Amino acid sequence: MLKRNHMSPLLLYYLSFFFYLLSSSSPLNVGAAAAAVTAANPFTPKASLIRYWKIQISNDLPKPWFLLNKASPLTAVEYATFTKLANDQNALANQLQSFCSSADLLCFPDLAQTQEKHGNNVDFKAYTNRNFTNYGTDRLGGADSFRNYSDGENLPVDSFRRYSRDSVGHGDRFANYAPDTNVADQEFATYGVAATGGTGKFSNYADNINVPNLKFTSYSDNANGREQGFASYSDGSNAGDQSFAGYGKNGNGAVNGFNSYGKSANVIGSNFNGYGQSANGANDSFKSYGSDGNVPENVFKNYGGGGNAAVDTFANYRDQSNVGDDSFTSYEKNSNAAKVNFVNYGKSFNEGTDKFTGYGKGASGHSIGFKTYGVNNTFKDYAKTGVSFSQYVNASITSSMGMMMGGKAVNKWVEPGKFFREGMLKTGTIMPMPDIKDKMPKRSFLPRVISSKLPFSTSKIMEMKKIFHAGENSSMASMLAAAVGECERAPSAGETKRCVGSVEDMIDFSISVLGRNVVVRTTENTEGSKKDIMIGKVSGINGGKVTKSVSCHQSLFPYLLYYCHSVPKVRVYEADILDPKTKAKINHGVAICHVDTSSWSAGHGAFMALGSGPGKIEVCHWIFENDMTWAIAD
């Protein structure tokens, strides 16, 4: 007789199906029978997880619905099929879209080549996930307009290749392009190359986007008299990268304007390589670029090199931002008669870093001016003539630019309520609650038998990229590398950590730290986010004593991946959250207070928000939606 744990899920499914038919007194209905067996089938990943929970967890407390709901939705048949495919990575890669759809994963669609042929003056509305190739090539005059393109999409993938190439007097307008989207991948390659005249206007491009990956390659290269403008580009966006390679290279009389670019964005990176290189009469302006942002990072490499009579203006660049880093390498190198002006550049709330290497080196007839320029700058191998500094800030401006409240510096980039003191967790306290809503794309865990067969390490990144169809420099490639890198990072002082791609792995890690008598908690819902709340009844886990816990936070990855870690000396609380006006209960929150902050960085957002420094105060924060914390059951 076969042991049950040696049977394949597929065999067990058919046995269940067979016995269902034998026991049914109703007329045979194969479709209904299959549906009934699937609904109650004990061999789905979720059913297997419930059995695992019962074996590993020693108490009989209610099972956490919020965690069980993240289990793989695969049916028993799908479970068996994809388990077999996982043994052959090429086979799984060939069935990726089916796998992603069935297993509820985050995967980008594979775009087929399209040849869009339309008449002049086309107006695109509510358009998404398309590949434009040879669109507008050799066009004479006319204009194309894109409105509400990829608006509010979860995973938009748009590609424009050889767009408006060799056109004459042709205009392109992108209005409201990909706003409020999540994990967007946009690429413009050889856009407007060798075009004469005409305009390319980007308005409200990728605003309020999460994790953008925006690429402009060979954009307007060899163009003559073409004007490009970016207004409100990726404003309010979160954690992504934008790259401009060969932009305006070898152009003549090109005008490019960046206005309100990356304003109020969070940790956005921009890379300019070969921008305006060998161009004649280029006119580039950066206004409110990266202003009001949090840790913007901009790299300018070989920008305007070998150009003639270029005019570059940086006004209010990275102004009022938090920290931030800019690097200028070989900027305007070997250029002729270039005019560059930095006005109100890099005045951050907290000191950023600016590096200038080979800036203006080999240039002639140039004029470069810095007026009201920020702090902490390094100039190496810089042009010795034709450079002027006016109102250069040589001292820290943190104290003069930071807002003050109650004698404590308050950094505006730390959201109110994100960090708070333990004393705030008292009945009747009114306090702000940050936005605790989950910003990640919806995904599910994989069954452990599948996730354990998939590569997951820096040494196997190429295999990972092949499975998930991740092209070079794509959003998916960046996502894979970032997640693996964070998981392989050495733990901080006193930290025990592990990345888990299945609920079973999360259970194993938690009980390895806490033992089998554990309970997992999360904040009940998102009510109260970005509003003032009132604290109701408060109860401390383990009697409010210092205890052990394991907190788990989502990582951006194709399947649900959590970064779980345990840090020493914490207290965990549950609290009813009330509407301060009606006193009605609107939420039930879980908060964790870190008693020992001695190993934290002095620049940690908690100290920016609360004042003080490492080891001097305790710091508390809420458990956000879809994050969770494990503790020993009372």
C-alpha cells in the first residue's frame, strides 16, 4: 500500500475525483464533480499548508486568515503540473505566462512586435501594453497625441522603437501617460532619431508611479531643430530608475527642457550618459528637477561632451530635498563655447553629496557659474578657467532649512506618525497615523515544493532572469537583483534574518526563534491612514514586557517574498484605533517598540522625526498592511 505522503498531487486528485463519482447519487456531471472536488480537495497547496500549521504550531488559537489567504491558489492539478515543470527551468520559462496567471504571480506580459500604421493626427485614448515599432517613421508634419495611456495599470509594459524616425515637422504629445501605475516598464529607443523640426512633449508622465523603470535610448540623436519637453515627469513617484542614453547626441539646435522632473519623488535615480554629446547649439534646461524629493540620485556622465555652443541651465535643482547624491563626470568635456549655470542647486534639508570629475576639462570659450549652491561638494580635475562661484554655501544648512517643532528638528520627508514614542500608546492619545496601505502588487506565495526548486542567489541571477523573462536593464531584472541582494546582505548587529518564499518557510523561521507556541498578528485594516486617530484600549503582548518577536516585511519579487527578522529588546502592543470625533472603533492596530536603538544610524528617519539619537530613546511604529509580527502566545 502506498503511503499518502509518497503519492503525487495529481494521483491524489484523480483518486478523490473517482471516489466522488462513486459516492454521488446525482446524475453524472463531470464538470460539476471536478469543481466540487477542487473546492474541497485536501491536496491543494492551501490544504497542505493548513495541515503543516497544525503539525508545527502547538496551540489551538484561530489560524490567521490574513496569512492563509496568501497561500498559493493553485489547484491540485496545477500544483502537480507546475511542480513537474519546476524540475526543468526551460520548461517552466516556456510556460511562464500560464504559471504566473495560475499561481497569482507578478510577471510582465510578453509583448509581440506590432506595426502600428495610422493616418495623420491620431489621438490615442485609454491605451496600454503596446509595442510601437517604426511608428511615425518618415512622417511629414502632423501630430500624434497619447492621452490616458496605461492610466492606473498594475504592470504596464510599453515600448516605442524607431518612433518618428526621420520625420519632418512631426509632433508627438504624451499627456497623462502612465499615471498612478505600479511597477511600470517604459522604453523609448531611437525615438525621433534624425528627425527635422517637430516637437515631442511629455506632460504628466509617470506621475505618482511606484517603482518606475523608464528608459530613453538614442532619443533625438542626429535630430535637427527638434524640441523636446518634459513637464511633470515622474513627480510623486517611488523607488525607481530613469535613464537617458545618447539623448540628443550629434543633434543640431535641439531644445530640451525638464520642468518639475521627479518633484516630491522618493528615492528616484536618474542616469544621463552621452546626453547632448557632440551636439551643436543644444539648449537644455533643468527646472525644479528632483526638488522636494527624498534621496534623489542623479548621474551625469559624458554630458555634452565635444559639443558646440551648448546652453545648460540648472535652476532649483534638488532644492528642498532630503539628502540626495549627484555625480558629474566629464560634463561638457572638450566642448566649445558652452554656457552652464547652476542656480539654487542642491540646497537640501540634510547634506547630500555632489561629485564633479573632469567637469569642463579640455573645454574652450566656456562659461560655468554656480550661484547659491549647496554643501558637501567634491571638485576633482575641474576646468581651472571660465568658472565662477557666487553665494556658495560652505556650512551645513540642516538647522536653517529644517522645520522646528518643540525644539526638535522635524524632517518633512518622514511622514507624520511613521515613528512615535512608547508613551503615545495610551488610551485617549490623539496622534497622526501614516499611510499604512500596502503599496506592493498583489501576489501569492508559491508552494514550498516549487519555490525550493527555483534558483535564488546572486550566482544564479542569469537563470532567474531567464525563467521570469527579464531583459537586461528591465524592471524585472532590477527587481530580481535587488531582492536577492537584500536577502544575502549580512545581518545587522543583533539581527537574525531570513527571506521566505512560502508560508511553510515563514513558520519554520518563526518557530526556530520563538518556539512552537506562537501567534502571528497584523494591523486589522487600513482605516485611519493619513489621518489623526485616537488610541483606544491598549494591551501589551507578554504583559508589556520586553520580548522576542519576528517581524516580516514584503519584498518586491515575482512571487510573495518576505524579509523576516528578529531584533533584540522589543515590546509589542495591540491597540484599538478610534475615530477621534465619534470615538467609534475603526481599526485594531499592532505596534512594535524598539527599546534598544543603539545600533541605528544617526541619520535614521526616526531620529529625524523625533529628535535625539541612537541609544537615547525607544522608537515605535505600526505594523503596516500585509506585514506581520510573530510573538510567543500569551
